[in-house]
Amino acid sequence: MPTARLNKHQEALAAFDRILLRTPNSIDALIGRARSLDALAEQRRSNAILTEAIVAYRKVIGHELSVDDGTLKTVAERCIDRMRFQGQHAQAIEVHNVLIRRFDNEPLYRNQLAVSYLYLNRLAEAKAVLHETLLRWIDNGFALVHYGFVLKTLDQNMELAAQYLREGIETGHPGTQDGRFYFQLGDALQRLGRNSEALAVYRKGVQKKLFRSVYQRSLYNVDGLAARPYWTEEQTTYATELELIRARWREVRDEGLKLLTSAGVFVNESENLRDRGDWKQLELFSRGARVERNCARAPYTCRLVEQYFPAARTCKRGQVKFSVMHPGTHVWPHCGPTNCRVRAHLGLRVPPGTYIRVAEETRSWENGKWLIFDDSFEHEVWHNGTETRLVLIVDFWHPELTESQRRTLSPI
């Protein structure tokens, strides 16, 4: 980093500190100090200095009555941005409320408060804020799409969710042309049985380059990776690793079946994808890390993955888990979040009447065999049989990712 530039920020900070010793409530000096700390934090990539900068910005905001409108907007918006960078979403709420009080006639600040509540998974509070916003600004597209998202996620009201999502997207307002809203609208329509409308939404998403194809609708992607619904062992380039695990499938099966008899070990799948029935999982690796408690319960399977399949053990964008599905279960059509992984299912106990559709092709599992697919493509599952189905799910890095990409990609 240029030494002169770094010294400039340090010198500015020292100068503002000297001014504040003489006049502690100088607004210009308080703002200057906050900005100097912010710049210094970026130069040094220092979270500790950034925390100081946030405290300094909040001190300026604490003098809001002495700060003009334009400056308050700039300072508060930057403060919120820096808080979000550090994951301080709860602390940002107070700053949002300052902006809302001062600029009551600007829906932007209410919308941003709702976003912070969504980051915190406080959906009911986000819903209340968005509802109040829409009472005053009925055509605000940003509020409409986010309200539709909350209606779908919190209330599971697919009819109303689809209405609000569609109205919001059609405004074309900033923030509405996002793949997440096209994704949620199409999903709501599919769950309502309105498949042709959903397909039209997905086609529009493809035209806008929000999706890679009508069926491949993942949102966290790396460009240029080979994409196909189903894969063979050879196409993955990990045929050796897959075979080393497959050859021991009976031992893996026995470990999984034994755990099925223990109450409370398997937990419900948490993504609200189940239409009906009973579908549970036991995570062994998640986001590239061992789930220690569960690996203690399934040491044999965890050891196999660690010993023979590093591309699965280190996959920060995937999981390794036992998946159990009971008769009468249907899983809605859905897409995984990323094209950076390939998903392999090892059949452990597969009764008749179980099916998976990936894109336009439906297959079933077989005991002791891999079924490999790209879960960024739409897939749907049915269990129409009479016995429990058990598979081992193993996600591994897409073979075309470089080592550098694997190291630097954020976990999902």
C-alpha cells in the first residue's frame, strides 16, 4: 500500500483528534475523524479500526439535530453499510430509525430497515414495516417484492405472495430485477399448480440473464462451468474416490440404519421444500467442516469421506449427510443455490416407488450405486412406496473449479 496515502489518513486522524480535544462537539471534526478511521480501516483491512469508525459515525448521528440533511444521509447510510459489512444488523436498526424520523416522506429508509430485519431473520418485523410502507406508497416496487417474499416464507401464502412479487417485478423499480424474486415468484406459482405461468417467469429470468437456463436457476455461480442435469462417475473426474466409498456401501448403510433407531438424531430438512410426508437428515459435513457431534455418531462414514474424498470434505458450498425419506413424501421442484458443486446420492436402502426428476428426466436410486446430478438444475422427489428410503448425500466441488477458486469462494 502507498505509504504516503496511509500517512495521509493517519495525519488527518491525528489532526481531527487534536481539534476534538479543544472542541469535543465539533461536527466537522467528528465527521472527519469517522471518515479517516473508515479510510484507514480499508487501507489496513482492519476490523478493529472499522469498529472504531462505526463508533465514530454513531457519535455524529448522536448529534443529529446539529447535522444538515445531506450530511446526515451520507453519514448514516455509510454507517449502516459498514455495520452490515461486519454483520451488525441489529445495531443498524437504531440508525435506520434516525433516518426514518428525519426523512419520514422517503420510503427508501423504511425499506432498508425491512432489509435489516430480513438479514436478522426477523420476518414478522420486516413484514410489519413493509406493510406500513405499502399503506403509504402502494406502488413501491421494492416494498412489493420484499413483502411478497415475506408472505411466501413466513406465512406460506402462495397466492398473495405471487400477487405481490409479480406486481413488484412489473414496476421495474431499482432492486426488483433480482433473480431471487423471479425465483420466488416462479416457485410460488409452481406450488399453486400454475406451471405454465411459472415457466414464463423463468424464461423471462433467462432473458434478463438472471438464470443460466429455465431449469438451472442457481443464484451463486461461477461462469463457464460445464452444466448437465445428470453426471456419470467418469464425468466428475472423481471415479476413483467415488468407487472407494461405494465399495463400502453396506457398512455405510448399516451405520445409517442403526442411527435411524435413535430418537432425535435425524432432524427435519429446514428449507421448506416438503409438500407432504416426512423427510429428515443427519449432517456429517457442512460448508467444508465436520459436524463433530454427528461424526461421533457415524465415525465410519465420516472417516471414509475424510480419507478418500477431499473434494467432498473441503466443499464449502455443500454437505455430506444421511437423508431419510418416509413413504408418502413429495418434495417440491427446487434448485440448489450454486453451480459450484456436484451432488451424489449413494443408495443405501431403496424401496420400490421412489423417484427423482432432474430437469426433464426421471430416475430412481439403486442400492449400492451412485446417482449423480447437478442440483443447481430443478429437481423434484416422490416417495410412493411403502418402506423408508435411506441415501448418503455427498456434495463435492465442481471438477472445473481451480484450487484458487475453491479456497476463495464463500461458503453456502
